[in-house]
Amino acid sequence: MASSILLVEDDERLAELVAEALRKAGYEVSLAATGPEGERLMREQPFDVVLLDGHLPGKDGFDVLRDVRPVFHGRIVMLTARNDDIDQVLGLEGGADDYITKPVAPRVLLARLKALLRREVAPAGEADEDADLRFGELLIRPAARDVLRAGERVELTTAEYELLLFLAERAGQVVSRDDIMQGLRGLEFDGLDRAIDARVSRLRKKIGDDPQAAERIKTVRGQGYLFARD
């Protein structure tokens, strides 16, 4: 079954060009040209990926991201102005799974989408119950694809969950940013991408790991991250 993509972009010509490339690649594509229209569709339909422009008429894309992220469980990719660090940080801190700078070549966009979608969601109940990972009050349950902290569910985006599981499965090992990029996105780390650091920062807050003195997800200067065992 073809993956479904919602493109929220107010530049009509750009939207049609991108939509055509996506359809030729086998994706099902829906279009929205304003923030409110995009938000309505995201609330009504379970798209696999939403490509969301950061600056839209009617409602800013970053505001849309903030409002729908708690209820939309698909992947959200922000489309940002080239080299606009503020847009990139706003998107990642708001819960975006990735960002792509405009203009973007179709082949680059397709490669990024393929990397985002390549990890299939395992049907609930098929994974071994013994695969649960417990670290103190933190419980990661791959079979259910959820995380509990002191018995309470931790709300994570798809990208946050996958990063947490990736690190937890390698507890006690230093994992480089390149390892993470290759493992989760199939891409090489270019030394500039802030997505990983922003996502780690959000993860720390959500699992109760003090960002200023992290004890669970530790930064190893010049090397990467270490998910600490108990």
C-alpha cells in the first residue's frame, strides 16, 4: 500500500512540482495551501508523512505543528528557508521529525522520505515480551511502541521514540551522531545537522532527565551520547 503524504505549501507552483515528483515515486499525495486547511486535514486523516511549510497564510506552520503534534502520530517534516537556523530549531523543538531546506531537489526529498519511512512499525503483539527494556522507573515496550515513566505513559513523537529505543538498545555504549543518523535515517552526519541534538534535548525533558545534569542520556564530548545503565 502506498504511503500517504500531505504537502502543506502555499506556493502553488512549487506544491504542484513536488506533488508530481511524489506521485511519480508512488506516493499518495494530498495538498493544502493554508495553515488552517493543513491542520484540519492532519486532524482528520492519518497521513504517514506531512511536509509542512514553516510560513503559511492563515496560521503559521510552526503554530500548526505545536497544536497538532500531541494528537498527530505520523511523521512531520518542516520545510524551512535555506540556512535559517531559527526555523530549523523552532521546528525540531516543536516536535518535527525532520526538516528540509527549500528549494530542495526532488531526488533529495525522495531520499529523505524513503529514510523516514523505511522503518516499518511492528504489529502489536508480535514482538517478544522479554524485549521490554527497563531502566529504573523508565520502561520501554517495543511490542506496544510506547514508553512508561513511573507507570505513566510518556508522549513521544515517532522520531523521539525511535531515537530513545536506538540509544537504549545500546545502553552502556557511546553512540556517535553519525551512528544515529545512519541507523535511523540512512544518512551520513554532516556535522551541521541539529536534529539529533534537539531531539535528545526534548527526550531528556520528557523522561525526566535534567538537561543541565543528564544522568540517563549523557553527552560524551567530541564523541556522541551514552545511554546509562542503572
